[in-house]
Amino acid sequence: MTLSCNIFIDGEFEGTINSKNDVNVGKNGKVTGEIYANRVVVNGFIKGKVNSSRVEIKALGKVEGEVESAELVIEAKAIFSGNSIVKQKETPKKK
């Protein structure tokens, strides 16, 4: 699925999501696959790969797999099981 808008998932989804904006996984949401987005917020469950500028795993959230992001926020009681790869933020070049 390729999107140019925000998406909120509060059911089951299997596959790949490509979004230029935000992907929100609600507390009843379950995603199995890959997510490529600007920002990912997890209140439910993700199993697979997440590649994003910012990933937020909220207190009810659980992620199993690989997270590649410049910013990874894991709240108290949230669960993250897997590998984390830190993306380097691009810095403006001096003239």
C-alpha cells in the first residue's frame, strides 16, 4: 500500500505500507510486514520491519523485529524486541 496521507490502523494488516506521512497503529491494530513512513506511532502490535524518521512505541505498544530510525521513543511498559538501527539525520551543507 502506497500513501501520501496519514493512516490509522485499528485492525489487522499484512503487507508493506509506504507513507510520506504518519502511520498510527491503534490499540487493536496488528501489522505484520514492513512500514516505511515519516513517523510511526504504535499503540498496538507490529511484527516486521519499521523504517521511519521517528518511531514512538506507546505504553500499550509492542514491536517485534527491526526498527531503523533517527529517533526511537519507548514509553514505560512498552515492549520492543529486536534490533534498532540509528539513522543519521541529514545536516545542512555549509556554502
